[in-house]
Amino acid sequence: MEKIRVELEERSYYIYIGNGILDGIGEKAGGFGFTHHIALISNPTVFALYGARVMKSLESAGFTVSEVIIPDGEQYKDFMWVNYIMGELLKLRLDRKSAIVALGGGVVGDIACFAASIYMRGIACIQVPTTLLSQVDSSVGGKTGVNHFLGKNMIGTFYQPSLVWIDIDTLHTLDEREFRAGMAEVIKYGVIRDAEFFEYLKTHKKAIDSCQPEQLLHVVKRSCEIKADVVSEDERESGIRAILNYGHTIGHAIESITGYTRFLHGEAVAMGMCHAAELARLSGLLDEGTVQDVSNMIKAYHLPVSSPEDLRPDMIIESMQIDKKAVAGSLRFVLPDKIGSVRIVNGLSDDLIRKSLIYKG
Ligand SMILES: NC(=O)c1ccc[n+]([C@@H]2O[C@H](COP(=O)([O-])OP(=O)(O)OC[C@H]3O[C@@H](n4cnc5c(N)ncnc54)[C@H](O)[C@@H]3O)[C@@H](O)[C@H]2O)c1
Ligand SMILES: [Zn+2]
């Protein structure tokens, strides 16, 4: 089992990553001094697959576990379901020293830890992420939240978990498309912070693609290390944490125009990363060969390298402008200047952005 510390002073915690470690969650949670009653928040899909094992493990460690099940889907990551969870927690009489265990992908993790952050002004939460995206991204770093009809992820808190427990074995039941989408965030870590890891993803592609445990473990571990490092430096995204948004400015626009239904988040980010690499080239930061390296990597993991024909560059630019207004900031891009290094760039002309959106990979 691998162990990574997320260094955040009194909010520091560990991420544990292993193969088949799901049954060990109870013993680990037992060492935290939580009161005996734990709420296990999950959705029907994940609960059917792994709920019994997690419950048994927690019960063997002396906890009384009550499940709180929310429906499966991004559309349920909203206030109505937060309110539902609050009601269940109150009925269960969870107290301030109780804990919530979030078992599932990023949707469950985001809403469950948001609920934990506001129930009685904050009780402990434990993340047990079961999708690749949640294992390498959403479960680490303490961003929690829900969607509002006026904006995605607009309501939330910074609230660090007490522990993140990652069993990479759970990825075997994950839909292939979801797995590939998670790989987009993994590739992102290589581009923004670690050229050696980027190389590793190239040379071990076959093993990673077929979920070989040793390589998969390395992929999840290295991704978590990079995210943990960045978050330790800038917990609340006042500076460097923004580099995690590489590929996301354009990616979010693509998701938004297509109503969040046509592409998975990782797929949109994959396109966004290629367009951003091209934008870096057009801005004189990156050579053509490296743009190609990025897009070859995206292709190798069966992800799309450019936005579809029917999304005209102007539509994407307009959507980014609206997004920019929503957060009262300026249109900024995270652009690579080589593999393993990025910078944050403001004030690029619409013309240059438009040209980068014509890139076809
Ligand atoms: N908090 C953050 O920092 C952060 C970062 C990135 C994304 N997010 C959020 O994460 C969410 C997306 O997360 P996601 O991609 O994990 O999607 P998800 O939680 O919707 O999971 C995808 C699908 O896989 C199913 N599933 C989960 N684990 C499974 C398993 N092991 N086997 C079989 N099926 C399984 C789920 O039930 C769901 O149907 C979005 O809401 C996004 O906003 C948050
Ligand atoms: Zn993302």
C-alpha cells in the first residue's frame, strides 16, 4: 500500500492507495476517534458493487453504519439532495464527532463532503473514490460542492477530508469510457508538472490501458502526489493551484455548449488540452513537436484531440467570455512552455484563441 501525505498544517491528511484494500477501511477509520455511528453516502450503482464490503469492514471495526443513498447522476448533485442528506443525518442523530464516508465517484464525493462540511458546522469526511477521475482528482484537495441551475460547482466549500482511501481494484468495474476520461486528468499532471511521468504514460500505455495493477498503482499514486503538492502550496486557489485548470478553460466551454451531456468532463478537457497546447504554440511558448506530443498522448488513450466541427470557434469563445463574467475574472489560460511546465497567461487576443480552436490534432 502506498501512502501520500497532503501537507496542510492542522488540516493535513493521508491518501492511501492499494490493490484490494477496500476491506481495510474500517481498521484505518477506527484510529481516528470518531463516535461509533458512521453514515455511508453512496449511489445505487456503487453501493450494489462495494457497499457491503465497506459496511462489513466498518462494522468489524466497531462502527454502526447507516447508508444514505442518493440517485446516480450529475443532475442530483444539487441542493435538494444536500437537504435530503441533512435530513437523513439528523434522523440518524449523527453528532459533531461522527463521520461521513463517501463511497463513489466525484459526484458522490463532492456532495457528501459538502454535506459533511455544513452538517453541525462540519463533521469529518472520509473519501473512498471509485472512479479514476475521483481517485486522481476530485477526492484530493478539499473542493466540495454542488451545482446550481445558474452554474456548475458554484456552491461549495473548501473542506479537507480526514483520509482518502483508494482501492484501484474498484476500477475493474468502471465503464471503459469513464476510465479513459479519467486518463485525461492523468495526462494533464504530466504536462503541467512532470515530464518523466508523461514519458511513463507513453512507454507503459498498454499496461495502463489494460489496468495492470502495478502500472495503475503508479499512475494513481503519481497523480495524487502531484495534486497533493499543488494543493499544499495553494489550498484555496489564490495562485498556483490554477495550473490544475490546464485544458479546462476551453474544456468547460465545450461541456457547457453541449449541455454537459455529449462529452464526459475528461473528454472535453482532452480537447481543451490540445487546443491550449496549440494556443501556446501560437503565442510563441511551445514548439510544434511538443504540441504533437500532447495530442499523440491524448490519441493514444483514445481521447478526442479537437472540438467537433459543429462547435464553431466563436461559440466556444463566447461561452468562455460568459464563464469569465460569471467568476468576475479575466480570460486566462494555462499554457505549457514544455512538457512538465506551464504558465498562466492573460490577455490573449480573440484572434489568436480563434486560430487555436481550428487545430485538428
Ligand atoms: N472536487 C473536485 O476537486 C473535483 C474535481 C474534478 C471533478 N469534480 C466533480 O466530479 C464529478 C465527476 O466525477 P466522476 O467522473 O467520478 O463521475 P460520477 O461520480 O458521476 O461517476 C461516473 C459513473 O460511474 C459510476 N461508478 C463509480 N464508480 C464505479 C465503479 N467502481 N464501477 C462501476 N461504476 C462506477 C457512477 O455511479 C457513475 O454512474 C463532477 O461532478 C465534477 O464536478 C470535482
Ligand atoms: Zn477536471
